[in-house]
Amino acid sequence: MSGPISFPGVFVEEIDTGNKPIEGVPTSTCGFVGITERGPVQPALITSFAEYLHTYGGYFKEDGKDRYLTYGIEGFFQNGGSRCFVARVISKEAATNPTDFADALARLGKIDEIALLCCPDENNFPPITAALIAQCESLKYRFAILQAPHPAPAPDTHHPPQASKYAAYYYPWLRIPNPINQVPMEIPPGGHIAGIYARTDLERGVHRAPANEIIRGLYLDPHDPAAGLTVQVTKAEQELLNPRGVNVLRHFAGKGNLVWGARTTSPDPDWKYVNVRRLFIFVEESIEEGTKWVVFEPNGEPLWARVSQSVSTFLRRLWMNGMLQGKTEHEAYFVRCDRTTMTQDDIDNGRLIVLIGMAPIKPAEFVIFRIGQWAGGSAHRIKAVAKWDDLVLPEEQLRALHDIASHVREGATVIKEWSFPEKDSRGSGITALFAGASGTGKSMAAEVLANELGLDLYRIDLAAVVNKFIGETEKNLKRLFDAAEKGGAILFFDEADALFGKRTEVKDSHDRFANIETNYFLQRLDHYRGLVILATKVKSALDAVFLRRLRFVVNFPDADAAHRA
């Protein structure tokens, strides 16, 4: 209470709970710099293209050359942008020069809300490119969108003008309908790209790469769907450009004209993706703005705990929104503010130091599908959910199953860690026979092993493998084992006696080829690195030579009251 209580009654007192929430800062406001017909000297906030035309005028040329700011602003709003500041370049002499652009850019530097920078006319005044990057690197909390020249260098010599983790570079130029006469005209892509950044931020979040997005407002030619781009970049050309940090705009049939790159111009692998750099900008600025209350507070353990709680709550919200990777929040981030982050000298000199680590989401830039031939329809994946506690078996059988699991794990250790030659894989696999009547737990035991070892389990349909035509069974078996080897799967052959029954005397060609099939399977068993489980109801029906090849034989007893009460 503010004073002593001197009379009876009910009193309500507000207290500080300690947790100061941190709000995320805006990330989609763009700062544009360029030449306009008219307008204020100080940068103005613009929230629509109509407002821009009213404030700064329309499309125009200077000295017979197109000035691209108006086209860029229009593209920004067409592609999802909603807020931007415009800094008008004011010429002190008869012709505009780079110094005039630098003065206008400096005025944008005083506006904290700006998160993106773009100058559609940068290629007409090349020094402005370095100035854009310099401002972003100096202020730390904004990102530059750069544009390739037109025409651009050949792909084998094309590089961004400057390396920076605060800038991204886009190629080629766009083709739009001239707003005055609808004739196709070519413009730089910066304004349209800035709009896509804003659209992605608002719809998905700053953690999502502003790529694989349709570019709106381009020239449409019914006879040439790709006419909206001035250059059709091939896949081979992009293979050269992408690693250098040249983000390509490409046309894909049925998809349209897309942004097909999400890299900064930095060679640093930690900062090569646009969304990673911008996510850190967002987090850093949000924490800075949200913890200003800490300044001049008593620098001790209570304050450290409150700061840690505020920052952790903010990062937890990001993680729950899918902006950080990790199955648990401990994998996604950490916050430390204690005696391990500060020395006594730091405390004596008024410094409070917080250590923060984050695991950002990175874009799936290279989507790779590993496709191999499988014996069509013969293998069915089983979701392994059974555990050891689900098995009701005598001790002897449980011990045998545990031995199988141990041998599989130890076999991997021998091959990987003891450096046994991979080419000599004969006998490196594990083969086991599960023998018993239906319902005795053979399939469940296979599930338990797969669950224990963390491997996929496939039930093999022998009816689809065995083929009456000569040589087809071996081909099916080859595809089966080849595909399983690449995935490290456990193969579960049910009703194995269909293929591995006792071999017969060769009385005709059918007998001879049936024996060849069995021999081929035995060879593949010897060389398979994984676990193969064969199940049969009648153990005596199997070939004796085949039984001698098995490492483990587990007999599953019939269900009885003693074991399955």
C-alpha cells in the first residue's frame, strides 16, 4: 500500500509480477529512395499507391531517361506491401548526382520503423548500391534489396556487386505493361521484390524465405507466358549463379513467374539465407525495444531472473509459432543471465549481459527425393508400435529376441567404428527364423525389434515376389534387397516356406529353376547388412541347408493359460 492502513476495510493493491512481455517489431516497412515529380523534403509514410501519386506525382522521365521509383512503388503495393517511407532525391545542380541520393538515403536512416531498403534507380547511380549496404550494416536492423544491371553480365562472370549479410541481389529485370500506353517496358525488380518480402512476412512470418512466390503485376502475353521476365534463366545457368548469391527470377510452366532464390550476398555459411538474417534482425531489435525498462534497474539476481523470463517467454512464443527448429524448446533456444555471463567487473561498471542462442529454421533449398526400384507391391511397411512389455513369451524366447537386437547393434559398431571393409559384406547381416502357429506373436516380435532398433519394418508378400516365369523371381528379389540395403530396413518374410521349402531333385526344368531361386536368395542373405526375419508355421518344411544358414531360430509356443492369462 502507498501508506499505512489505519481503518477497517478491504484494500486492493497492484503488484509487479516481474515478467515484462516483449512484442515483435514490424518487419515489412520498406524505405524507398528515388527521384519524384514533387513532394516533401522529409520522408513521408505512404500506405497506398494512390496516396503516393497524390503526394509525389506520377511516372516521368529525367533527361529522356525513365526514373523507376514510381514503377517500383506500384510493384511494391501490387505484391502485398502495405507501408513504406519515400525519400525524395532533391538535386542541387542541373543534373541529379549520387550525392543527392546519399543525402536522401541519410534522411531514411533517421526513421526506426524501416526494415527494408530499396532504390529502384540504383543502376543509374551505381555508388548508391554501396551506400544502401553501408546503412544496413551500420544500423544492423534493416536489409537491402539490390538489383542486377540490365543487360547483366554473362552467367559465368555474373556476381553480386558486394558481399554482405545485410543484402540480397536479384536478377533479371521485369517486363510490365506501360501504365500510359500498355506497351511492354522493362524495369528493375526491387520494388516488386520488396512487396513479396512484405507479403511473406504478413502471411507466413519473417522466418519464411521470401521465395517460391509469384511476382504480380507483370506483362501478360497469351502467346508467351514467360514474357514478364526479360531473361529466361536456365537451370544450368542458375547452378552457376545461386552459389554466388544471385537470386534468380524464373518462369515455370503452370506456376508462373517466381522468385527462385533466397540467399544473401554473403559467403559466410551462417548467414547465407535471407530469412535467417532477417529473423535475427527481428529478434535482436524486438529484444532491444522490449527490454528498455531494464536500464537503471538494480543489477542483481532478481533483475537477471526477470530479464531471462521476459526473453525466454518471447523466444518460446517464436518456437511455438514454428519460427525456430527443435522438438523441444531446449533444442530451439537458450537464455542465460547469471554469474557465468558477467564478471564482477561487468557488474561494477553497470553492464548486464544476457547470452542468447537460437536454432533458426532454414529453407529447404534443395529438395531431394531418393527413388529406387522396389519389387512392386511385394513390400508393405508396418508401423512398429509394439514394445517389449506387449510380448507375452517364455523367458527363453525373450532372451533370444534381446540377443538378436544386441547382435544388430554390435554389427553396426563393428562395420562403422572398427573400419571393417565395406566391400566384404559376406556374413555381416543377421538372419532369424520365427517358427510357430498363427497368433503366437511372430509379427509382434518383429515390430518390437524394429521399434527397439529404430528401423523401418517391411512385410514381404512372397506371392508377389515368386513368379512363374524363368528369371523373374531373381529380379524381384534383387530389387527388393537393393532398395532395402539403401534404407537399412528390416525385412519380414511371412510364410517363408513358400520359397524356402526343401529343395527337390532335378527332374525337370521347373525343379532346376526353383532351386536356382533358393540359391540366389541364400546368396543375398549372406551379403545383406541388415536384419532378415523369416516366419513359418512349420519349421520342418524348410530346407536343412537353408536352416544351417540362420543365426537365430526362435520357436514361438502355442498360446496357453500359463503364458497368456
